[in-house]
Amino acid sequence: MRLFFLFFVLLISAVQPAFAAATKTLLIVGDSLSAGYGLPQQQSWPVLLQQRLVDKKSPWRIQNASISGETSGGALARLPALLQQHQPAVVLIEIGGNDGLRGFPVPRLRQNLEQLIKLSQNAGATPVLMQIRIPPNYGPRYTEQFVGVYADIAQKHQIKLWPFFMDKIAVQPELMQADGIHPNAKAQGIIRDLMLPYIEEM
């Protein structure tokens, strides 16, 4: 009987850390910048970030649902199924760049982003919005309206607005692919290191 009791105590002790370290899912809903466009998937910053989180024994698990060429409308159509499938604790909304590159109306972008936020909240997830920027050659008026919509939405819904990770990458040609739009393999580790503190802060 005493041996059985000792075995039971040891079993409970071994199981407790597993419950304490229950995983939490961060769902990334993004475009080619998060999808690792032009690179093997294992070189993309979300995969590198997941590896770093595992090394740090973090409870966070990255679920990358980013698709190259994705627009805010496309993300909105996909999000309900993603929320149901992955049941994330946090949804990182890194979307809108393709809307801007295609010259889509800013009010449409605003509406889609707000719907992405509401769907996430209704599913019990915390939405996080990433600031997105577009090249200045679209004209100062459109560019200003486009960039400003992210801060406006974040303030309206009282959610976090993370800085655009490309701000420090795009100005360094050696970190960009030949198209001048997408970060290269060398940049992926830098983006991982930029994103890590924001994940840990949560």
C-alpha cells in the first residue's frame, strides 16, 4: 500500500508541470511578409520564432495562417474556420498591404479590419493589430489615410498596435529580395528577434 501511495505521489508530481505549461496559440493572419514568400518554410520568421519559443520553454505556440497575396477581404473570409480549428488565445492581424498595393478603398480596409477584430473577440481571442505601411508612390493623401487607419482602429477598439517589422528591414537593401518588397532569408532572423519581446510581453 505504501509503495502504491509513493507511486501515486510521483505520478502527480510529474503531471503537474504539464498542466502548468499548457500551451497557448498565437494565430498569425497575414500575407506574404509572414508567409515566407520566396523562401523554404523552415526559414520563415514564424517558424524561427516557434523554435526560439520552444528553446525558451515558452507556453506559446505559433500557428501561421498567412498566405501570399492575401487581402483583408480574403482574411476575413478565412478567419471563422481558422478560429474554430485552432481556438487561439491571440490573433495577430498582419494584413492590408495587398489592399494598399491594389489601391483598394481605405473605408473597405477599415471595415474588414474591424470585422477581423470583432470575430476574434467573439471567439474569445485577443486581437493584436500590426501597423502596415505601403510605398509612398501611391500619393500622399492615400498613403496617409492608409497608414492612419491602423492607429485609429487600435485606439477605437482598445487593442495593441504592434509596429511594422518591415520598418527596419525595408531600408536595408541587403535584407531584401530582388523584388524590393519581400525580406530575404537573412532578414527572417532579425524579424524573429523583433517579434519575440512582444510575444513574451503577453
